[in-house]
Amino acid sequence: MRFSTRTRYGLRFLLRLAQQPDGSLVQLGQVAQEENISSGYLEQIVRALKPLGILFAVRGSGGGYRLSRPASHINLEEVFARLEGEISPVSCLSGNKHCARQDNCSSRLFWHELDEHVRRFLRERTLQDILDAEKAS
């Protein structure tokens, strides 16, 4: 399973916001430069994240972004699902898709279990967990 640059960069962006100790605003261009990400691509990622309600934005001079919820209340499943679109390892588990072999597929249970493990892993992890693990290492 491989996650896209959109998800990897989006996670780096959110972690950068979560690292602000006082919740101060961070400018998109500053993050793009520090993380070596195209500003345009980062803007697309921010647009994708907005519907989650995890970003607070101030426009104009001196504006920027910060998290609208504590990092400990932002689980990775919601972020990954929003940025990837779909995180299931096989397409037959995605959304409302129906596979003709669904009733007699010898590997379906395996794929379903793997999907559940990945989702549970992401659901049980928050941005704060990543920051804490980094500090501990």
C-alpha cells in the first residue's frame, strides 16, 4: 500500500501547524518553503482539508493557518481518507462497489481484515501521537 504525495505533504503541513506551541498562525508560503513543497500544491491540499473543519484561516497580510482543534483530537483516518479519497487496499472494498466474485472470493476476508487493521491503526492515531513519538525518539 502506498500513499500519495498529497497525503504525505498534507500530513507534514498539519504537523507543522500542530508544532506551534501558542497556536499562532503559520503562512502557507513559509511551510511550503520549509517543507520543500510547491505553494500551489499545498494550496490544493489545504482546500481538500478545509471540509474537515480542522483548519482556521486568516486572509490577508499577516494571515495564515492554524489548527482549529487540538492535535490530540485530529485522527489520521479522517485526514488520510480525505486526502487519498479511498484508503482500502483493494477496490472491491471501496464505497458501494460490487464485485461479481464477492460471494465466492477466497481472498476477500483477508483484504477486509487488512483494511480494518489499517483503518483502526489510523483511527487510533492522532497528530499529537506523531509529535509525541518524535519527541520520545
